[in-house]
Amino acid sequence: MKFLRQLFASCVLLGALAGATGAVAADAAPAATKAPAKDLVLKGDAKCTSCHDESDEPKLLHIGKTKHGTVADGRAPSCTNCHGESDLHTNNPAKLKERPPTDRSFAKSSKTPVAARNESCISCHRKDSKRSHWEGSAHERADVACTSCHQLHTAKDKVADKRTQPEVCFTCHKEQRVQVSKPSHHPVLEGKVACSDCHNAHGSIGPKLVKRDSVVDTCYTCHMEKRGPFVHSHEPVNEDCGNCHNPHGTVAESMLKSRPPFLCHQCHTPHGGQLAQLRGQLPLQPTATSSGKSGINYTQARGCLNCHTQIHGSNNPSATNPTPQFNLR
Amino acid sequence: MRTANTHPGFSLKIVALALLAAFGSAVHAADDEIAALIRPDSSVSVGAAGLTGTNSERSWFGQYSGLRRDDTYLLLDIDVIKRDAATGTWTTFQGRDLGLDTREIRFGQQKQGDWKYSFDYNEMVRHDPRTINTGVTGTGSNALSVTRLATPGSGDDLNLDLKRKIFTVGVEKWLSNSLQFEASFRNEDKNGARLFGNGFQCTSGAAPSPTCPASGTQWALLMLPEPINSTTQQFEARLNFSTEKLFLSGGYYGSFYNNQFTSMGATVNGNLGNPVGDPMSPALTPQLRSILQLPMALPPDNQAHQIYLSGNYAFTPTTKANFKYAFTHATQTDSFGAFTGAPAGRSNLGGEVDSALYQAGITSRPIPKLSLLANVRYEDRNDKTPIEYYNLEGTKAFTNGNYSPKRLVGKAEASYQLPAGFRGTVGADYESVDRGMFVPTNSVGGISGLRQKTEEAGYRLELRRAMTETLSGAVAYQNSDRSGGTWLKPNTGLGVTPTSDGAIYNRTAIFPMTMVDRNREKVKASADWSATERLTLQFMAEWGEDKFSAPTTKGLRASYMGFYGIDAVYALSDDWRLTGFWSRGDQTTHIDHSTGYMAALRNRTETFGLGINGKPSGRLTVGGDLLLSADKDKYQQDLDASASAASKTLLATSGGLPDVTFRQFTARMFGKYAIEKNSAVRVDFIHQRTKLNEWTWGYNGTPFVYSDNTTVYLNPKQSVSYLGATYIVALP
């Protein structure tokens, strides 16, 4: 815009030298009376762009870079489709120092009810199958506005880009912001997995707005090898991956909520009477004849999974000793 | 939205008028400027990046980023976004991280409101942060060879990778104003290896003589990388129909998993090590060697076909319903292949599971101040997999089970706009699970009891207030109780028998955490305060408690969580913005055990972030952020009177398990300078320090050693710096 400003200053000077009549006022209104305002981007936007333009924040004209600014699409809105006719704002009949707001405004401090704000969007986007369960969803019930997450007057809507989407979600979901920084995590901060890969923020029938119908079905989209059914199943696996894993991140490996053996001991009886122990930890050093079912072997390395390696289920059909019913192989 | 009050003199309109006043030809310049402002942007970014440190010093940093193996990388991003103004047709070609093994390419075209298609190619890699030192060969195949190393650390270093290559194609077509067709196909190839293994001890009840020798304890643990070479495919097609009041979406979703490998196995060469790392003496028995060499199952091919119908209906503008029905037929008939010993007549599991899902919900605002919600969901899973005698434990033969739960979930909620800006919400939740009858020819192992049915009911209260234009807040309380039917005690032989609580069970019995009674409480409070025009603050606090009860005092007893945080955004000026946050999470889980220990596992996390973004000049944009994350896990163990003397000595002498700590500091900075109107340079700098003090693979200098002297290592202190420079040019 610096170029435009310099150009403007030069033109004013040249205009004056050329004897152009009348000074160009700081306010555009006098000039507007001479020629009808011209639409700059959207059909009928002159009503707004005669005052507002790219020097506003957000840069209003940038809507032209977006799907909403595609005027060849007859469904594309004009300013007033979303913001209302807003005659009080446009005409300011009471000559208030601060103009009344538009009929519908979308700023965080807006007095427009969230439902009314969202209706501006839903009236067009209700035909989208991904939004069929918006009503009654956790976000709808919590009065989350579409514009709480989406930016419309920009070519790059942060929430639509998986590299920047988490910043938007973390505005409210603080605990998940912490968890994705833990050593065992999905590559969310690395920009390879987005929140929307697992969640449908616009509503779903699954818990926690998971994208498919259940937690397991959502996880299977990338981890289908866990689906089975297996000869030897581990029921909590079929029930909810979240029984053992926190998909947002943990310190324990494999995003386990806690380390084996403690995780496993929440359901299972142990081998023998050993306490969790570490190799090299005094006073009980292993001997040449120590049992394999030791505190060391179920605490270190993969813990209980050192032997019960097929924790998600085994399709080994062998019905001869030793059979793998304890998910051993 | 902030409007242009501060810049009234520089609107485009005025510029255009000024140009007109001076010379009409210059108007074209303004038109061009406006066209540039409303035209989609295209650009190419090319450059290079370099990293410090060794491969092991950036194993955290490079775990997923694609920046681990090499010291330098090509940086190449392409964004071509074109729109034909006359037809509204968009053409997009995007390439990201093209010089890394995390590259992404997308091409698509669409005519808005008419048709759309796209192709996506995406690579994702996980470089396991740990390095394995081993004598195992054959990684990546399903036939491994194990040879004991003379000493730990004398083998070859092995870094395991897992790479996904994902190709997706999607199409959409509006057939009429009310009818839309959508379809997508996604193919994902997954290749690599992951840390896996097996272990066994002779003697064993599961392997009586002669499978194991009749006497003499001998055991081995092996690290065996699991070969991964599989393909996942998903296809979905649906028709969407919409009228003023009704939306219907009906379709098919098919998902298919194919694994190149059915099984894996290892040849164990020579002797293995005993618990102290010396060669076994007497040497590895033929029986244990044979067991260790038995084939291990790998995930079987499986597939599922789902048809569904979902949608919503607006009875009135304020009363709307939504619904879904889905039926899924899933099968797993992967051949047992090389496995021997399957029940007679079975060459595959014949796995077959049918699931039906029903959901209906309604929301209504009968009066402007009152909002109501009711939702119910019922899921009926029917496992039709044949029951066969797959199991033999000594002389006890038993069958597989099946998993056919029926799950009902319901909720109701009312929300009322109270005076003075308050909104109150009351909600009730219900969930029941009926896991079906236990298969009488199956046998329970490893747990003390089962429950066929559990039920959970709870309520929620929330008070929310937009206190002023600049301050809003909410406080919520949630309480629920889960209980269940009679416990089913495993029989000595097969099946289970319903039994009453208490004395029937051994006092050390443990009951599954998903089935025991539970009382859950949760409180959450948040506030959002625009303290000044420039300063915004967010506060949040959350506290929760789960208390479990079962027929005995062992197993999962309680868990507590707390989370507190503050976020701040401060606009230093119109061009500079400062952000910051701090949060603390604290979670404790109490697990008591039959060995006599009572564990209190505590995880405490503190995270601090600070960021700044600004424009020092019209050409220069800069930004940076700092992130500090500190985690501490405490493994407190106390003993009760039943603990063994050895456990008491161990705990008294060792102090139990040491804390595990993880600290990571990351600083990121960037600067972007516009050289000309259509070109810029960008420099990015990242410095990350990571410190992990843990005992998973070693403690106090003593590594955990597999029976072939394989060890696993992670550099506990890592420091890496990244410097990248790119030249960005806007495309016409």
C-alpha cells in the first residue's frame, strides 16, 4: 500500500498543479455524489466498499481471493447477505460519533447472538453432509460461532490449513495443546496430522466429535490392522482405543496412558509377587537362575508386552501347546 | 472486526479519485492494484536448510518432521491457485515440503456449485527416536535371524522407520440444486518396521512337558522388528439430497486392510544369554528354542462394508432433528497360511461381525430463552465368528469367545437464558453396555471377574455469563455413577458363574477398570477478559476425580486430575502482537496390587509459551516463539502388610522407581523481507533442546539387555539447530 499512498500524494499535487477544481477531501463522500459507487469485488458491495477496503482489518477486499469472492458462482454472497442490510450503520441517521454496528457483526465482542451469526453461514452451508449434525453438537451447545474458528476475509483461513489448524483449536482446548508436545504424540505440531483428521468440529454422532461413528472406527481409518476380529481378541481394544491410549500425547511410549505394568494392572492380576524393578537397581540383582517373570521384565523395555506382544489381538490359530491365548504370539 | 477509522485518508476509493483528477490513464494502475487484492495468490518458494548435531541428537526433532537423517535439505513449496473469473473455475496445484520425505502434492479443479475433483499425494514418516544395537538380521522381512552378541553394544545400529504413502482422489458433482454426489478413494501404503518381539519361559503351564522340559527354569526375551508392508484402502460414495427443511445423506463406506505378511518368525542361532547376560548354562534347550522360533501372527487382512443414511429435518426454524442409521458388515477371512495346528476344517477364522447403529436427536427453542436437546444412540454389534477350540492349556481345551455388546447412550439437556446475562444449563447422561452372554466353552485368563452389564448415569450443571462486553465466563459441574450387574467369576475349567461380591473372591482379585463401579466428578471454570483494548486474558481451571470400587480393594482405585492455565494476547501496536501462555496439568492414578504395593502414579506437566509477531517496516515481517515443556512422572509405591520380605527390602533399599522427567525447549524465529512487490526472502531458525531422563531401556548406566544382548538407546540430551532460507516469488 505504500505505493498507493505515494501515488495518491503525487496525484493530489499534480491535480492541484493542473488546476483541478476542488480539493480531494479526506472523506470520500463528496466524490461519491458525482459518480455512482462501483462494486469492487462482490455484487452490490459498493454499499460497503465505498467506506471499507483493504486498509481495514481484516482486509475486506481479500474476500475476493476466496470461494466467497467467486462472483461467477451465483450462490456467492454479498456483504449484506452475511452482515445484513445494516441501514443504521450505513446511513447513521442519528449522526452518532461511533456508527451503529452492522445488523450482524462477527467480532468477538459482537452483541449479535451466536445463533444469529451462525445462521448467516448455515443458511447456505446446511447442504454440506459434514455439517448435518451441527445442531446439538458440543460446539453448537457451547455457543461457538463459526467465526470463532473461521476467517472469511482472507485467502488463508488458518483452520483450513492443517499446519495452522491446531493453533485455532488450542485457543479453547488448552489441555490438548500441552499433550501434543509430549514425547509420544501424533505429528500434530509437525503439520502432518490435523485435529480434523480425527474430529469433525461441525458435529458427529460419535463421542468427542470423532469423525466416524465411534472412537475405534475413527482410529481404524489409519490403524486398520487393529480391527480384527482375531482368533484371540483383547476386548478393551474393540471397545475403545482410549481405554489404554491418549491419542493427543503422553510421556509413556505408544501414547499409553501409563506405563506397563501399571496400565495392565488396572485390569489384570500379575505374575508372582514381584515389585516393579529396574535392571541394575539394588539390592536385588538378577542371577543366572532368576525367573523370566520378574519385576524387571515386566517393567522395562516393552513391559508386559515383552511377552504378551500381541496386545491388540492375535490371529494365530495354533491349537497345540503352547497356544497363544494370552496374546503371546 | 476493526474498521478503517484510523486510515480514512488512504482508501482505494480516494486513490482512484485522485488518480482520476490527475490523469485518467493512471486509473488503470489502481484497477490493477484492486485486481491484485482480490486475485488468488500463487507462489513458489525454494531454498535450503541445514541442521546441526548428529542423527541421534535430533531423534526427537526429526521423529516426524522429515529432518533427521541428513544434514541439509532442499526446501521447495509450490502454490498455484488460479480462478477463471468468467466461469468461477478454480485450478489448484500445491506442493509442500517437496524436498523432504514428508512431501505433499495436491492437484484439483472445481467449478463452484457444479463439480470438483482432486488428487492428493502425501508422505508421512516416523523415524523411531530410539536406536537399536543388535545382531538380528532380516529387518523388514518376516524371516529374521537372531544371533547373540558377545557383549551388549557390539552389534549393528538399527534405526526403524515407518513410512506411509497416501494417495487420495475425490470427486463431487451437483446433479441439481438439491442433489449432490460425493465420492472419495484413499489408498495408503505403509512400509517399514517397528519394535516388536517375543518371550517365553519354560517351564510353563501353557507348555507342559514335553513342549517344555519338565524341570529347570529357562527363559528368553527377543527383540524382533515387526515387518510392515500393508495397504489400507477406503472408498466412500454418497448422495446428498436437500430441500428447505430436509437434508438426507445416504452412502456406502468400504474399508479394506491387506497385509503382505501373515506371520513372522525368527531363527535363533546358537546360545542365548541368561538373566545376567552370560551365555545360558546349560545352553538354550531345544524346546525353548523351538517355542521362540514358532511363527507369530501378524495383523490379518480384514474388510468392512457400511451403508448409511443420515441427515436432519427442520420441523420449524427453531425445532430440528438429526438422525443416522448405519449397518456394517465386517469380515476377516485371511488364510492361516503357514500356521499349523488350527482346529480341523478351519483354514481361516471366518470372522464376521454385523453392526447396526441408530441415532436420533432433537433440538428445540420453544421460547427464545429456552433451548432443549435430546439425543439417543444405540449400537448393536453381532459377532458371528464361528466358535472353535483354538486353545489348549495343558490338557484343558477351550474355544474363542465373541464380543457382541449392545450399547445405549442417551442425553437430555435444557438451557435457559436467565436475567443479568446468565445462561443456565442442566443436562442428564445415560450409558449402558450389555456385553452379552459369556461363551460357555471359553475360559477366562488373567482377570478375576467379568460383568455382562454396566450402567452409568449422570448429570451436568453449567452457568455461563457474558458478564460485560469485555468479560465472560462459565462454570460447570459434572457427576456420574457407573455400576453394573452381578460379577461373573471364572470357573476353574470353562465358563463363568454369577456370584455375589465379597468373600467369594480372593482378597487380591482384580477387576477390569472398564467394568468396576465408578463415581466421577468434574468441575470446570473459564473466563475470557478483554482487560484493555490491547490486552486479552483467558483463564481456565479444571478439576476431576474418579473413584472406583470393586469387590476387593485391589486394582484401579482412584484418579485425580487438575489443569490450570492462563493465556494472554497483547497488541503492542497495530503492527506488533505479543502472546503468552502458561499451564499446569497434574494427574494422579492410584493402583493397588496383589503383590502388596499401592502405586500412586503422578504426572505433572508445566508448559510455558511466548510469542511475538510484528512488522518493523513495510517490507519486513518477523516473528518468533518460545515453548518450554516440562514433564515429571512419579512412581510412588507403598507396601501393605501382605508384601513379601523381598519387596520390602527392595523398596527400602532402592527407593522404588525413579522419576521420569522430560524437558523440551524450542525457540523458533522467522523473518520475511519483501525484496520487490512479487518476491521475498524468508529465513527460519529453530533451536530445540530435549532432555529425557527415564529408565525404560536402561537405568543408571545399566542397559536393559535382551537375551541376545540387543540393547536400545536414546540420546537423553539432544540439542539441534535448524536454519532455513527460502526465496519466494509470486507467480503471475
